[in-house]
Amino acid sequence: MLALACVSGLSTVYAASPRKESFDPAQVTLGLDTYRQFCQRCHGTELRNSGASTFDLRQFPPGEYERFLESVSEGSGDMPPHGDILTEEEIDALFAYVVTTQRSNSL
């Protein structure tokens, strides 16, 4: 219930916020550390899916923070929920890492 309340609150904040064009480097670093600990084994190094049946995060739409938040917090498909494990700051940092990595790989 608490995780759902947090998700609702964050969704409201991000729904009203403009899309970020850049993220704080410290936030991206936290996102990388969090990604390595919780996401890398399924989603691959630097979002490079190893061919498993997990979602290819290189293709995640960068303008869909709410979808990202919901997927990470509540789980999606075979992905377990992490809303009771990760803080709001860590989920925001994961999003920053994913979007920043997408952008740097598309240059």
C-alpha cells in the first residue's frame, strides 16, 4: 500500500514536469550502481540485453517516466516488483542512467 502511495505521488510530480534533457552526474552514477546491483543480470551490461526474454532497455521510451516507475515498482511480466526494495531516489537514478546511456549510445 505504501509503495502504491509513493508511486502515485511520484507520478503526479513527473506528469507535471517537463522532460529532462540532462541529469546530474551523481544521479547517473547512483543509477549505474543500482542498475549493476538489481538489473544487470537480466537486462545486460550497459542495457545490452544478452538475448534473454527481458525487455531491451535501449528501446525504452525516454519520455515515459511513469511507465518506468510503474514497471520497476510493481513489476512487469516476469520482472519482479522492486518498489519495496528501492527508494524513490534509486528509481529516479535508474531512470537517469537508462536515458543517459541511451543518449550516449545513439551518438
